[in-house]
Amino acid sequence: MTQKAYLTWILALLVLVLAGVGCATAEEETVSEDQPTQVAPPEEEKPLPGDMVLIPAGEFTMGSDENAGSPPFAQPAHTVDLPAYYIDVYEVTNGQFARFQLESDYQAEGDWRDFYTIGKEDAPVANVTLQDAKAYCEWAGKRLPTEAEWEKAARGPDNLPYPWGEQFDATITNTNENGIRNVVEVGTMGDVSGYGLYDTMGNVQEWTSDVLRPYQGAPAEVRNHPAVNGDYYVVRGASYAMKGRSMYLWTRSGYLPKSQFGLGFRCARDADEDASQNN
């Protein structure tokens, strides 16, 4: 074989090798493109205890002309116009309340420690009096919500009777029907309003800052009832120990300030406040 023929043979061999490599690479790329890429969806970041949500200014219908309780404290349905405000996404937790106790000189009136066990730091604090709730909110740079603020935030922009809709669903809220018979961590159930508040229907009942008084235009049986002419404060929502099916987000309960069993709270603040967040 001449030198020229030998070189020609070598060049042809190189061309074949390179062509084979190119084909293999192209084939690998084609297979790679055809194979779906498994990408884990990003985990949704849930709010933390102490986080707040802004409730926009505007009117909403408070109370109800039907299913208003016996006596019908929630009658009549009426329009309330509220300025914008912030309210806690969750009920105040054991962990938050424990920190408050450690960092302040306040001595709690309620037996909240009897209801708290290790591992329940993210469950709502229970067995707190009205003064306990007020003291915590003040320490946190906040305040208790009014009952109107609580109801608007719980009912959401669609003014629903339950946080999730028109019909009661025992599977998604921690009331007696669920069978848990104890508090659960905040935000772990489907009890969430259209504004993003968790556990307004179940877990613990919640203090508000308002004294129980009849709404304007209330029926005589309400206006003459001892509870609305005394020192009872409005408590909203149901709890793990109560039948939620018979209650609504407009249901009004009245408790004396030193009451505590099954009672918790969440905080609010005015939208124009530059409050420091201590919790």
C-alpha cells in the first residue's frame, strides 16, 4: 500500500469513528430530551405563629337573621364598616405564651400550664382569662380584636357562615364532632377563612375586647336578657369540646372575665400602627 493510499485509509477511518461518536451523542441527547425531568414542587411556606394578615377596609354584614342562637344574640343582620386592620393568622400558641411569661413580670390568672404538655408548643394556649389575653397582646405590641373585626376576618370576603363555605364539615375543623377531644397544632386542619385565618371555627374559643351587648334592633328577648345587661364579654368560635354543627361564625358567646376553660385568643392591631413584633 502506497503512502498516499495509507493516509487516505486513515482519514476515512477517522471520519467513520467521528461520525459514530456524533451519532451516539445525538442519540443520547434525543433519549435525554424524551425522558421527563422529575422536579419536586416547591413547598408552600405557611405563616409562622405571630404572623398577621391585613383585612381591607370596607363594609360587611355582621350577625344573622336566621340561626342566630337561642336567645338570638346574633340578630339582626346589619352592616358594619371597618377600617383596615391586621389580625393574627393563628391563635396564640403555648410557645408564644410561655415566652411572654418568661420575658415579662406578668403572672397569669388562668391555669394554662395545666393544659400544656411538652410537645404542644404549637398548639393554641388554652385556659386563659380575659386579662391574660389582654396582657399578652399588650406585651406583643398588639391588642385584642373587637368582635366585629373577628367576625369579618373569620367569614372572609364572601361573608360565609363557616370559614370554608356554606355547610358544616366536621372533618376539617377541631370541634367535638371530629372526636379528637383535645387541641391540635394551629394551622394543621382545613379550617381556614378566605382571608387566611386558621382555626376560627374550632380548637379553642377566642376572647374579644367587647362587652356582650344587644345589636341595635335586637328582639325584646335579647334586649331584656341578663347576659347582655351584665359584665359578660364576647367570645367567638367553637372549640374541641363543643358541637360545632350548631354554631356559626356569627354566633356570640358571653363569658365573665375570669372564665378560662377552653378559652384562647388571637391578637389584632390597627393597620396604621408601626407596632413592634415581639413574638
